[in-house]
Amino acid sequence: MQIKLFDIDPTNKFVVLPTAHCYTITPLKAIIDMYGDDAGRVLAYLYYMFELDPSLNPYANMAEELKEENIIREVLPGIDVIDVPEIDEAKETVLRLFNAIPGYRMYLAYKVMWDKMAEALEREYPDFSKDGNMNNIKSHYASYKQMKESLDAALKDYQAEVNAGKVHKRGGGESSYDIDDHEDLD
């Protein structure tokens, strides 16, 4: 089960909120203290960097090597997070906590491999000569379906591990294990 470090504001789906864990885990608390009113944007950066579920993260399907640059440009304009020791420590902490989930590590490994294969095929110029690369290209395409099935299965396993920490509420909704559910009794 994945620790819930961040939550999405139910009134504004574009706002990432810290959970109680962010106030007790020293590197994340340092971000909250250091960035003040901008802490939510910095926490969103951390969330988008490491959340792999595409239904929760608009950057999840982006190639891992391009993700950080795009998130910084689009989520953190005007906020410097490069070579900031507190940010580096917070990133290491979040990655370490997310990496504790076996499904996360497996899905990330498949995703990185998938990204590299796509990049290699994009750059490959077909050479039809006797010693050309067409057999190599054909083998990549032949293994596509099997690799795609493995990637999809790894994502489903990861999602199942994350969802193992949720409880079903009356009316079919779900609630995270660490959110207090108070109903108004009108």
C-alpha cells in the first residue's frame, strides 16, 4: 500500500495539498516552511515527478527524462528548484517512499524501457541494405504487443497496490486510509 503524501483538493482538482505526513517528514516540512505560499506548487512538482498513475498525473505518460523540465516550466514558473538542497532531499525522500511499493518499481522500469525503445525507433533510419538494420527494427515491432501487455499489467498491479489502502464509502465513493471522514448529520 502506498503512503499518501499528497492529496488533490476536492474543490479545485488543480491544487495539490500536503497530508499530515508532509508535516512530520522533515524534508517535506522543510519545503512547506521554506516556500510558504508557494509550497503547494512545489509539492505539486514533487507529486507530478513521482506519481505514475496517468489517471492522477497529467505528466505520467511523458518520457521520464523529459518530465522534470516540463513540470518545472509549467508548474513552477518563477520558482527555482534546481540545485536547491532542500528540494533534492525532498525528491530523494518522496522517491524512496514511492519506491517501497514493488509495483511502482516494476512499472517505472517498464515505462523507462518503453520510453527508450520508442526513442531508439524514432531515431532509427531504415537501412534496407544486406547489412542494414531492418531485422533489428522488425524485432522491435514484433515484440511491441508483448511489451505493451507487460507495461499495462505493471500499471494495473501498481494501481491495485495503491488502491489497497482505500476503503469504500456509502454511495460507492472511496476515501483514502488517512483521511478522516466526518459526515454532517443534518
